[in-house]
Amino acid sequence: MDDGVPRVPEQRHAGSGARPAALRFGLLGPVRAWRGEEALATGSPQQRALLAALLLRGGRTATAAELIDALWGEESPSQALAAVRTYASRLRKALDPGVLVSESGGYAIRSLGEGTLDLAVAQDLAARAEKARGAGDLGRARRTLDRVLALWDGETLAGVPGPYAEAQRVRLEEWRLQLLESRLDMDLEQGCHAEAVSELTALTAAHPLRERLRELLMLALYRSGRQAEALAVYADTRRLLAEELGVDPRPGLRDLQQRILQADPGLAEPSAPVADPASAVVRPAQLPATVPDFTGRASFVAELGEVLASAEGRVMAVSALAGIGGVGKTTLAVHVAHQARHAFPDGQLYVDLQGAGSRAAEPETVLGFFLRALGTADPAIPDSLEERAALYRSVLDGRRVLVLLDNARDAAQVRPLLPGTAGCAALVTSRVRMVDLAGAHLVDLDVMSPDEALSLFTKIVGEERVAAEREAALDVVAACGFLPLAIRIAASRLAARRTWTVSVLAAKLADERRRLDELQAGDLAVKATFELGYGALEPTQARAFRLLGLADGPDISLAAAAAVLDLPVDETEDLLESLVDTSLLESAAPGRYRFHDLVRLYARACAERDEQPPSERTAAMSRLLDFYLATATRVYAIERPGDRTVDHLASTEQTVRAGRAGHAGQEFSDDTKALDWLHAEAACILACVQQSLAPRTLRRAVDLLLAAKDLAESGASSLRYEAATLAARDTAAALGDAHAEGRARTTLAQVLSRAGRFDEAGVEAEAAIELGRRTGDPWTNGNAHNEQGIIANCLNRRSLSEAHLLEAINAFRADGNRPGEASALCNLSRVLVSLERVSTAIDLVREGIAIYDELGLTFRLANARYALGIALGHAGRQDEALTELTQALEMFVVNRQRLWEGTTYFRIAQVHLSARRPAQAAQLAEQALTTGCIGGEWMRANILTLLGRSLQGLGQLDRARACWREALTIHEGAGAPEAAELRRLLAPAAVA
């Protein structure tokens, strides 16, 4: 295992079958030794100093005088030589025989295998990192440097006395900082500037006079859009250098400041240019002409060219390209074949096997054609397939020929046509993956990248027209799904119509129901290409193709597909894999499938035309909604045992009692797998919600939002969740469904509140409270009051907040919803902290924790411990506060609640600042900014305020003021009361 931990090769003692554990030594931290995993006693500090001095000499002998000087310097004791001998004797006994040797009046450590000493491992890895960086592989270089830095375990040679150890400690610590600077430099080269700010903030606090770290921090802040802070770092640095050393910043730092002031484009985040593939030269042969505007596919061209180039000396090189119709298989194969012609001087053969149609070419017919092309006279061509194939291989023997078999039906059609002799090669294209073609190099051809697609469109339409409407051109290629055939058709239509603008074409393609009809020009049509594949499907395959195309999600899991098709999972998998083999469906990942955008449109058109009875389309989507609702409800129940929300959802059991068949959903063996499912299905769940906002399915769609509420709090899906919730609210209001509207508005209030949009959230919560009164829905009654209490507290309306939270507690208790009650208690404790009733606040939150502990609710226990940490911090009990907040942070990380994770970093930073630890507070505040927080821009401004206070404590006054100015802009824009405090902080007297 290559994990950077020092290792030695296994050794055997002569005449013994046992394998003794290897010795390992550590210098990058305390001086230590291990035999296998057993730590060895290395003795007193002076004895460890002797061991370190010997290890640092890399096997060379150190004389006794040198060792005495290393351990004591000029003030060595009278018995120094005897002491050195004693230390050496003790070490020799502790180590393996033959490791510490005496020679020439001195000592040396020998017989150490590779990877034995952590320092040697670090040096080797650092050299590898430098080599990788020189080769342009920044990713590998960064990972390797991370492994180097991970070898340090605290201060180098920690606790080792003596002048030699001190000199080496300074040298190795300087090397470590240089490595760290190199890694951070590469972080910025690869665009990881936001993540680097936190680390650089802590490092500049620890090493305030190290200008390179300051330079990196300025660049990271500038690339993070924080120009004012970047300039403030320079100002702090100039003042500090003048005060401490009486010098100015070095030229590199001054130059960077000027470039930031001028917004030099060269400081922008670097991006790797995409090289254009080399153009192919068209030569006369059986190969069709390559298209003059061939674009992109550089990696595939290189990959296939390499395979073809390997034909010499091999029995045969075969590459089989598969992909949906219109993806450019033939164009790529012809292009690659032309580029490889020089490697096949004896000729190139080509045939269209017409495998996508109803009359595929017969192999014996093709062999006759090939044999004639190779010079075989008609009378010499036998009749049977077997004899023709044998003669074909005989004729090719000793020749170097490239065979391009285009549009193959299956492997059975291809096998007789393969040369099978050394020096020859075959390129095969097909809509079917040739998994049963032995020895073939399989290539799955996907759509173009956006840059490639735009380049192809530009080559056909013309640079001038595209440059004038680049955004519209991007819309066109996106509407084409980056499918080469569709792009070529769209571009050709535009090129032939000089009165059209690119925007006119983009508008025509924006209508999904008309898009396939628009994508035809002359004898080219995307729909016709798909029709060939659809027409060849078996009835069960065709039904699956039609119904699966109805779902709006970006992909679909096997279990969800089984619900749509109302089939067992095994049978569904066989069907879907058969569609993958035809390239009408893609396997996005194991157990997940997706359509190309245009193929999905075609599948829906087929469903509208062919699915009988039409009600089956509605039934299929209803089954999908039931599947997501039942499974999400199960996840919710696992995460929140005892929560009454589950009993108020339109679950499968309730739908069955209502006389409608439901779906049992997916089961999970543990919490992690349940949470994995929820986050993996986020986009599909939210797409299903929006697709199900119809009268018969509205309530189930809204309840699916409730069951999947963790998606909003995690931060990863917050915007999509908000969009779905808005749509649900508006639909419920339009349909007059007060029950669904109350739940949707409550959920929307929660989303808006977490985003820091408190005024909007308050409007939604107030409306939800009124709807809850009208409908008597216990879920809305409790949750709407709870949310309004949170919102009012954030707006500093403490009395109103307390009143709503007391209402929530009563509503939850009336419903028997103990987790809801615990949540409201914890929220109320936050209000009481603000009202300086800290003792009562602590009691309330402990009451909430007791409920969560009793129910085994570890997820919501994180929120409770978070609230307790805040209360204890206000009570001045900082160590206890840090314990609670750290436990909350660990729980949020495990449950993937990124926004709560960032918010907890902020709270921990507050505790550190109150304990007068500004460096730790600044680093944690930066982590909070990078991670993101509950509360959106409002909370961001609060973090910037805290960061400014931390930087003020570190003496970085200019940067502190830059943070406060940005925070003030945010709070003033929102009319927040916190703006007053920032104006006070920015007053000249406040930072004098």
C-alpha cells in the first residue's frame, strides 16, 4: 500500500521461516522508532538526540567528537564520551542486530531498507511531486505534496536537545514551509482559491513576516472576488515590515498589489486551453472523404490512432465504436482511418453494413466485394461464407490493410469480415456495443463538449454571425443536446438562410414539442435517425423506451424505473440493459440510466403516439411519484424516529386505504445508505415534484417535498428545492387546495429563512399559520409557528418569537410530536439567550436533548447540541461550549448538512474569539465562508464581521476594515440592524 507511511521490505533471518517485523524511524515530529506497529523505547532526550544525529547522516559514520558536539556543543560535560557510549549501547539493544554499528571510533546506522525513515520518504515524494509538476501534472503533484506534508506529526525533532538538533529543526521546518507554499501555489493554479484562503489566513497569522504566504493570500482573496481584502493584506504587510524590520515589501509583492489595482486579466483563474485536433489529409481510397469541418474529438482520435498504430506485430487491432444515431461514429471513424492510412500502405477497405435498417448487408456479399477490391477474379471467389472468409484472410496474409466496417448490426455480422492477420486492423461502428466481439477495443462515443459543439456550429455558420450572437449560439447547440448530427442540421439551415439571425434559430429550437421537427434539412433528420433504432425494438423494449422517457429527471435509478414500468427489478434491468446495448439509453453509472435530451423528446413523442391506452402514461408517472414518496418517507423516518410528520404524509399505506394502489418504495439496511439514496436522487425527486403538480397528485407532490426536506438544509440542492416549493405553492393556491398550500408555504418559509431572506420567509409563515387554522392540519400548525419563531428571532423581534415558539410547543404536544417539541424548545432557548435568560435557555435545550436521546434522534441532536453550545458560550463556559459545538459539527458532517456545518464553524470561531484566540477564530471564520452557512448573505455578513474582529486581534487592521466594509454593504442593503455595529467598528476611533 503506497500511503506515504514509511515501510521496509520484509526480511528473513537466515535459516528461519519467520518474517520479523520491520523497523521504522520518525524524525518529522518526536524522534520515534517502531518494530512493525510496536513503539520502541528510545530513551532520554539526549539518547533520542544521538539517534536523530545518526539517522540524519543517512548511513555515514559520525565520530564520537562529532556526536558530543551535536548533543552538547561547546559546553559538553566531562563524562560526555562515556554518556555517548552508554546511549549507543542502549539503542543497540533496542534495535535489530546490525542496525547500529561501531566503526573507526564512531557510530553509524546501517541496513535500513527503503521507506524506513520518514524523512527519506518525504524527500523521495517531494522529488516525485517536483517531477510531476515539471511534466504539467498538477493534480498528481498536489496529491503527492499532501502525502509529504502528512508525514509531519508536530514540530520536527520535537523535544530533542542540542545545537545540531536545533539547526536541523530550523532547516526542516523551513523546508516544510516551502513545500506548503508550493502546494498552495498549485492549489491556486488549479482554481482552489476559495479553499486556500482559510489555510493561508492561519499560516500568515503564524508566520506574519513570511512574504510569500502573504502574496499567496492576496492572490487567493483576489480570485475569490475579495479585492478589498487582498489590498488590505498588502497594507497590513507593509506596515508590519516597517514596524518590525524597517523594510519595504519585496518587489514581487508590490507588483502583485499594482496588478490587483489594475484588475490585470493575467491574475484571473488559469484555464487549460483545448488543443485543436490535427486536420486529416484526404487521400484516394475506398474510405469515404473525411468532412472538411471535422471538429474536436481529440482524445478519441488519439486513442483510436494509438490502437491502430499497434497493429504492426500483432495478430490484429480491432476498435469498435458505439453510440446513438447522430453522435458522429462514422465521421470519427473515417477521420481516424484517413489519419492512419500511412500505417496501412497495402490499402483501406470500407463498407456500410446498414445494420440500423431492416436490410442489413450479408457478410458473404461484403466478402465478395472485398475480395474483388483486393484483386481476386470473380471465378476464384467461392460461394459459401466460410470459404470466402478463409480466402479473404489468405489474401490479406502478409499485407497491411485497414478495414472500416461502418454501421454494423451486431458482432455476428462483423466476425467474418475481420482480417485476423498480423499488420491489419479493423474499425467498426455500430449503435450496439460489441461486448461479444473478442479482443476488440471498445469505445463508447458520447456527445460533443460545449466548446466542440460551438466550434462545429461556427465552422458551418461562419465566425462573423456567431461572434455577434454567441449566447444565442450556445443556446442552439444546447438545444441540440450537443449531438453532432443535430448541430450540423441546425447550422446548415441557418447557413442557407441569410435573413435569419442566430436568435431566430434559437427561438425555434426552444419549443421542445417542435424541436425534432425543426432539426431536419434535406435528407438529414434527427427524428429519422432515432426512428431506425426505435423500429428495431421488441414490444417490451419499445414500451420501456416510451414510458421511461416521460420522467423529467436527469437520469433514473433501476428501482425507480421498475416502478414506472410496474415490473420486477430483475426484469427491468434486463430491459434497460438491452436498451443500453442499442444506444437508445445510456448507463450513467451502475444501476442508473439516462436519455440523451433529443432521444428523450423522441421517446415522449412515441409515448403520445403509440402508448395505449393513453391513461397508462398518467399511471406510470403516478407510480414513480408513489415510489419516491414512499422511499423518501422511509428515509425521513429513519433519520427522525418518532417524528409525527411521517403519519401526516400521503404515504403508501394511506393511498392503499384510499383505494389506490401505492408503491412500497425502497428499503435500506442502515442510515448511511438511506441518506445516500436521498442525495443521489435529489434532482430526480424535485423534477418529479414539479411534474406532479396536477389536481390528482398535488398533495402527494407537496408531501414529497416535506419528506425530502433534508435536501434544502444540505445546501447542495437548495435552489432547486426552492423552485419546486414555489411552484407547489402557486399551484395549490390556483387550485384552491388550502391543505396543500399551507404545507407548501410552511416549507417555503423554511427554505427562505435558511437563505437569510427573513422578510419573505415571514410573509409565507404568517400565511401558512392562517391556512393551518382554517384546515386544522396539525403538521402546518406546529411547523408554521416554529418557523415564524425562528424568523422573528433572526429579525430581533424577541417577544414575537417567544410567543410563536410557545404556540409551536403546544401544537406539537397536542399532536404527540415529541421531536417537533424538542426542536421548538431548542429554538426557544436561542431566543432566551438573546434576552439574557441564559440559565433558563440551558435548561430548555437540555430538555430538548433529553427528548432526542430518548428517541435515538442523532440527526436532530446535532441542532440541539449546536443550540446548547451557543447558550454555554453566552454563559462564559467556553470549554463546554466548544465540546458541544464540536460534537454538533461532527454530526452535521456525517449527515451531509453542509450549510449547518459552515454555520457551526462560525459559532466555534465566536467561542475562540471570546477566549482571545484570534488566529483560530480567523481560520474557522474563513472555513465558514468557504463552506457556506444557514442564513445566506445575512449570515455571510455576520461571519465577515467576526473575521474582521479576529484579524483586528492579529494586528491586520486594514484587512479587518475591508471585511467590515463588505459586511456593512450587505447589512445596509438588507436594512439589517447589525449595520449600526459595523458603522461603529469602522469609525476611526474604534481601530486606532
